[in-house]
Amino acid sequence: MKETKMSEPSILEQLKKASCAEEFFALLGVDYDPKVVNVARLHILRRMGQYLFSEDLCELDDATVTQRCKDFLERAYQDFLTSTPIDERLFKVHKDAVKPAAPPSLVQLNVLK
């Protein structure tokens, strides 16, 4: 009887199962400062996702996809070494935080009796 060898999951499958930013760094072999990741974990992963979606990885072999993912994570991490989550404004809450306040309503003085 011939044994069937199970293939190892692709890097994208492994990343989909990761439950925290630290797992992304570990899977891709990227060094990081925990202080930076504690402050910007969601922002780093969101930025990495933006970089991932900017390229078509479908036709690439797993080794190349792994390298591209590593490059994207390193690049996203570097973005937050030189900038802050508020400066980058990746999430709606940060975008809304800088919207100009609505001008106050004007009330005619003769109405204030």
C-alpha cells in the first residue's frame, strides 16, 4: 500500500490561521520590537494587507509568496517605526479624528430674549 504524504499548508493558509501579530512575525521570520507591536499591531497587519492586495500572488510558488509576505510585513513594520498609527490613519476612527469640527450654529441676537 502506497503512503500518501500530506503537503504542508501554504504560507497564506498558515497566516490565515494566525491569531495574533506575533504569529505573523514568527511564521515569516521577521524580527520586531514588542513595544512597537504592542502599540501598532492592528495597523501593521492592516498595512501588510494593503501591500498584499496590491499584488497578484496566485501564480507564484510558495517560496516566492513567503518571501513577498515577509517583505510586506517588514515594510509595514518599518512604516510604524517612523510614523504613528494616528499619522497613518488606516482606520476610520483615526480618519474621523482629524475632520474639521462643524462650525457652531449662528443664532440671531434678537432670538435670545
